[in-house]
Amino acid sequence: MPRALLVVLVVALLLAAAAYWALRKRTPAEQLAALRQEVEPQGGVVFETELEGRPVAFLAMSCEVYLLDTSGRKVQRTRVLKTGFYLFPTVCLGQSIRFEDGYVLALLENRAIGAGGGNTSGGSYRSKDGSHWEKWTKQGWLPVEEAQA
């Protein structure tokens, strides 16, 4: 076999392998691992659990919670929760998300810039399905729309 033909075949094989690798659909686990690497240095938290018998994933970042969809080529983020409105600029001091007693629980801690007080418009939130959220208030658990009105 002539040397030039061998070189052409090797190059074609390498190009085909590179194209396959670049165009193949990554698994949900690969997509979430890549997202973790992207957001963790910025304080983001990727959380996976099971709700209503189906696997779900969330991203908590900058005092907002996103429901993640890994069915496409890229992870789609749908914001499902954010802290309430506050007139002045705020900063996110921390966030956490976990599963407990049938609920996804999120803690969003934000404070007005320059304020010495506590949590400005964040708080403790919970959801059974990942889409409809309640906030803990003095009156107990209330729908977010009502609690943050």
C-alpha cells in the first residue's frame, strides 16, 4: 500500500472519530457533570433527586433555583424560584438545596448591600414537584406568590 494512501486513511479515520465525538449526544450524567464544573466555582449547586417517581435535577445559583432539562443537546434551565422583590440592591450570601420528607427544600439567603440585618427577601422554600413552591412564613407554609406579594 502506498504511503500517501495510508496517511489519507489515517487522517480520514481521525476526522471521523473527532466528528463522532463532537456530534454525539452526551448522556444526562455527562451534561450534569459538565454543568457542575461550570457553576461550582461561582457558588452554584447542582442537585439531583427523584420526585413523583421521576429523576429531576436542579441548579441553585445566585439565590435562584432552576429546574434542569437534560433531554436535549444542551442543558436547559427553567427558573422555578427566586427571592422576593427588594427595592435596593441585594447580594446572595448562600444557598442550599436538599430532599427531605417528600419535599425539595431550598434555602436562599440574600441581604441588602450595606445592611447589617438578616435575610432580606430570601428564606426557606419547599416543593413536592419542583415547579410549585411554598415559602415558610409566620403563618406557616404559603404559596410563593402569596408569601412574596
